[in-house]
Amino acid sequence: METKTGAKQGAVDGYLMADFPWYGLDEAFTGRRWLGTLGVSSDGTVEHGSIGHGDEPSLKSEATDPDGQRFAVVVTVARRPGRRSADGTGVLEATSVSSAAWLAGSGLLSCTWPTHMERALRQDWLDQQTAAAWEVADDLAGDQWSTLTLPVDGEPTPFHYRESEYGWVMAGAARGVHLGAYGRGMSAYGLGLSVVRDLTSYEA
């Protein structure tokens, strides 16, 4: 079972504990950068995390206009084989590009749900949409995805890409990791990704 650790709880230290490189937008992006959330297994192993660029999404409709938010979030997922869980009671599936696609899709949903919806209905809506996002992520060869090639560490890299009314999602692979990304208000076309060299300069 994974737990998520908020970036504001000493996130830099958590990110530095990962045994894989983190990715974000390359130096062509000159705006604000911030740390998102970590996915940590029950034995404390960092499995995935996100790094944001631009506005930090907020669900406080009273404080912000969600349609005016501009952000791109890069999700890095460790490449893991199928393995036994830390407590020995089960088996964890191998991670894949679909894993990154689902994390990106659910991440987009979690910060862009309809603000006009009654609070009592939001969780049901989110559960339904998250389940649908997994079905879509599990079918990367399906017609809901197109191909977008972007530079990753300067190398042209193909990504599975799709757009929806909530924003865009993409997923692909890099050296030793699976990559996902999602955004709204910032076009995915023309973006470049690269290894993050200095996490300490990012806002928590």
C-alpha cells in the first residue's frame, strides 16, 4: 500500500530519498516550479512523485478561477518489476507507462473537478472519473490516445497524448523511469523535459 506525503511536510528530503532521477520541464521554462506529492510504499520506498510548473492548482473556487489556472505537472514513476509487498502478504504489479498515464490522469482530475458541483457529490464523481481514467490508461494503443514527440534530455521521445475538457495528459518512458504529465492552460506542444539537477531550489 502506498501513502502520499504532502510536499509541505519536508518534501525535499523525501524526494532526495528516491533511488531514481526526477524529471521536470527543461530550462526553457522560466516560471515557478514546485514540489507536488510523493507516493511511498509501506516500507518507506519512494515509488513516484510529481513536480509542478506554473500555478499550483487549487480547488478553492472562492479564491481562484480554475479555468484561469496555468500549470504543467510532470510525474516520475520508478521502473519496478513485479515483486512481493514489504509485509510479504501480496504481490505488487510491475510499473509501466500505463502506471504513469493513470497517475497523470488521476492527478489532473483531482485538481480540475467541476467547482459548481455540490461537495456531497464530488467524491462520487471523482471515484467514477478515476476509475474511467484507469481504463483509458490501460489501453494506450486505443483511439483515445495520439502520439506526441517531445525532447527528453534533448532526445526526441514519443509520448501517448490525449486531451479532455479538463486538460491534457501524456505518458512515455525515459532512462530508468516512466514519465507522465498533465496540464491545463499551458500547451503540451513545444514542452521539453529533463532530469532535475537541483531539487533544493524548488518551492515546497
